[in-house]
Amino acid sequence: DLEGRDGADDFYNRGNALAREGRFEDALAAYDEALKRAPADADARYNREQVLKLIEKRQQDGKGDGQQQPGEQDPRRK
């Protein structure tokens, strides 16, 4: 159980676990906390960047943002 631990390594490990579960926003927050405690942590910085790319890709793919997918018609247009 990673709850109740608050060191840089603890937040880094929490970020990794959350990312594996697909909880990218929570993982990003955990990496941010790890970097607050250890700003020079290259692994936390790298993993944060990777998770940020996954979040951006999910947004570009149109999941949950209301963007129209290629080939879809705008329902307001007739």
C-alpha cells in the first residue's frame, strides 16, 4: 500500500502504479509531487513527460472532448 508515504520515491512509485492503471491525470499529479521533493529526478521527469504525451494523445483522439472524429458528420448539420 502506497498511501501515507510522502517521500519523492513514494510519489514516483505511486505515479508508476497509477499510470499502469491508466489513471494518467492522477499519475501526472504524483510525478509532480515527486519532482517537488526531488527536482533533479530524471526518471520522474521522463515518466511525467511520457504520461503527458499519453494524455495529449487521448485528447487528440477525441475521447471525451466532444471533438468530431474523421468521417463523422456534425449532428447539427443536415
